[in-house]
Amino acid sequence: MTTNCIQQPKESYKNRIFTCGLVAWPGVKHVSNKDFSPVIEAALKTEGFKETSPEKTILVGFGHDAVMSVAPVVIDAVKNGKIRHFFLVGGCDGAKPGRNYFTEFAEKVPKDCVILTLACGKYRFNKLEFGDIGGIPRLLDVGQCNDAYSAIQIAVALAGAFKCGVNELPLSMILSWYEQKAVCILLTLLHLGIKNIRLGPSLPAFLTPAAINVLVEKFNIMPTKTAEEDLKAILG
Ligand code: SF4
């Protein structure tokens, strides 16, 4: 673990997890002075896997430069009705029940819509087949949580192309949260004036009722319901 996102490790793997830099956990070995030999030793000691799962290739790399390099094709597809809506399904993953919402949501997104993914939550569903719309992959992975900037740039560029605000785009943000970094990204989106974000599987516990009221009134933030209900509400 190099920066954050650690949670209490189970005893079953505590001796195979390491921290370095700012992260530490009681009882977990900390790598200092860039001496990674304990990590290498632990890796060499493991048995490895008995079976190899079938090979699977996942297309990645749709940062804003890559997406905007094909902007005319994407914009045409929206204008001629081939792409109805974009969904940004982004945020953290976590162990709490209810996070299957995001897989269900991605599976239920209609075939004429594109899903942009961002950060760890996508690992639940990015191995599924989503196909393409006239050559444009239906699942475009923008990157990790640190690439949220890229997603914002795509949204801003699309808004520029359609001569409207980001909130008027056929784009909905469905975000999962878990980590303080994700909360910072949410605050950035709010600072940019992005509205109608759906947040789940639960709202951050530190949000007081008064803070939730502000978020609802000013930004129309909504907790996720079920995948069906949310899709119906968004697509009408
Ligand atoms: S998406 Fe969340 S859990 Fe994943 S690396 Fe980023 S902050 Fe950590």
C-alpha cells in the first residue's frame, strides 16, 4: 500500500501485505529506505496459483486525449441518435454489501448508451462484454481515481462541442465512495457546479442531516436506489 486505501487486513494475508511511504498499519511490515526485498521474498515464498484462468483482454486507455481525438465520431453518434446517453460509473470499490448495484447498473445500461468508468469500482464489471456502437466501445475506461481530471475534461469538452453546460449534457454520474480521496473528488465535482450526481451504496457517514440538505438543495445529490429505478429516472 503506497498512498492510502488500506483497511484492516485479515490475518490470512497480513504477512503478505506491505506498506510504504505515508501508509502504515499495526502489525503490517513497513518498507523503508526503498528496500523491497521483504516483499520479493514473500512473493517468492508463495505457492502461486494452481490453475490459470482463461485469458481475457480488457481495453483501457481512454483518457481525455484519446477520447477527444475521436470527438467528431462521438459527437456525430450523439447527434444522429446512435448514442443516447453517457453514464460515468466511477469511484471506489469496497467490501460492504450493496456494491453489486454498480455491476447491475452497468449490465442494465441500454445498448445505445456508453459507460465511462473511473477508479476501482469498475473492477467488478469491466471484464463483462459491452460491445460497441458503430466502432465506439460501449465501455470506455478513463483510468484510476487520480484520472478524475480526465473525466472532467471529457465532460467539459463535450459540453463545448454541444454548446451547453456540463449539467445539460446527456451524461449522468453514478459514483461509489469509500475513501477520503473519493470524497475530495466529489467535492471537486461540486465545486465545478456538477449537479444530479447519484452516490452510493451509502452516503458518507460524516454527512450531517444539515450538510445533506445543502447537497440536495444546491446540487440535487441523490442516494442510489436500485439500478432499475435509477435508470428509469435518468432515461425517462
Ligand atoms: S478508487 Fe478509491 S479505493 Fe481505489 S485507489 Fe482510488 S481512492 Fe483508493
